[in-house]
Amino acid sequence: LAEAHRQHVRVVDVPMPDSLTASEVMLAVSSPQDLAARLARPMPRPPSQSARFGTRFHEWVLRHYAAPVLIDPDELLDLEDDTPDADLREMCRAFAAGRFGEVVPYACEFPFSLLVGTEVVRGRIDAAYGPSPVTPPGFDALVVDWKTGSSAPDPLQLALYRLAWAELHDLDVDRVAAGFYHVRTDRLDLVRDLPGRDGIEALVSGLGH
């Protein structure tokens, strides 16, 4: 009887996991019911062409910066398994010719764990720069998220990245700039007035309710 009741009940209490990814935090704030459904019944998600494209681009950026000399995209693209399509080649060329192409970051694909309230938030920062030609005047650092698609960026993502980088490197969070870099158009959108720790904790504190 209890099992039958659980199958027909409309409200299910979903316990919060010990840690969340930055993407899950953003989903929890924008659509808590969707996150609850995902946690209640984890399901494999279908392969996403845009996600695969982004992954291949990120891999190329890592190899681009790891090369002793920054070289042509065609020389870094892996041709062994399958030939990268023209769109990926165009994206890589745009990046190499853009404002970040020749400025090596302080860190690339930087993993972090951040305690926010009672939740551990995990993520990976695409790139972080110290004082450099791409860091805005008046700031000690810049964290950047590469945008290769058309999905709307979420400022909360940058707020988490900015806080994590500031606290892990003993910097004033207000002196860490953060922005979305649209690779195709070489456009850097700096996001102002991002929440600091107090603002982020206020958002995260309600996730378990």
C-alpha cells in the first residue's frame, strides 16, 4: 500500500546532494522543479551536437595555449579520428585571430570547489587572466567563459567563477572582472554588478526548500 501511494503521490521530497555543479546551481535558481526532477530520476541525456562542438573547441583551445609557439588552427586540429567540420575550423580561426588568441591565460579549464552555505559547488573556469592586455583597467584579474553557441548566458555562472577565483587566490572579489567572450564575433561582454558571496549564498540557501 505504501509503495502504491508513493507511485501516485504528486509531491516528492528530493534530498539535496552533497555537492552541485555550477550548471545545477543555475538550473536550481532558474527552474527548481526541473532540477528536482533530474535528481529524483536521473536519466541519461541524449547526445547534444552543440555540447560536442563546445567540447571539441575547448580541447582545441587547451592545445592552442599548450603549444610552444601559437600556431595555425589547421596544425592543431586532430585529423586522426574524424575530420573537424568547417564550422569548427572557422571557430578556431576566429579565436586565434581574436583578442585572446595570443594572450596566454594564467589558467585554462581551471577546476574549483566552492563552499556556498552548506553546499559544495563544483565547476570549471574556461580561462582566467592576471594583469594582462585583456584584463580591464582597474582590475587584478579576469575570468572568461567562452561562448560558441547561441544559448543565452547566465550571469550567475560568472558570479560563481569570479567568487571561486577570488577566494582561491586571495583577491578582492570586486577587483576580479568577469565576462562572456563570443568567439565568432570577437566580442567580450563584461558583466557588472555580479553578486558576491552574500548574494550567492542568499540564492543557494533556498535550494533545499
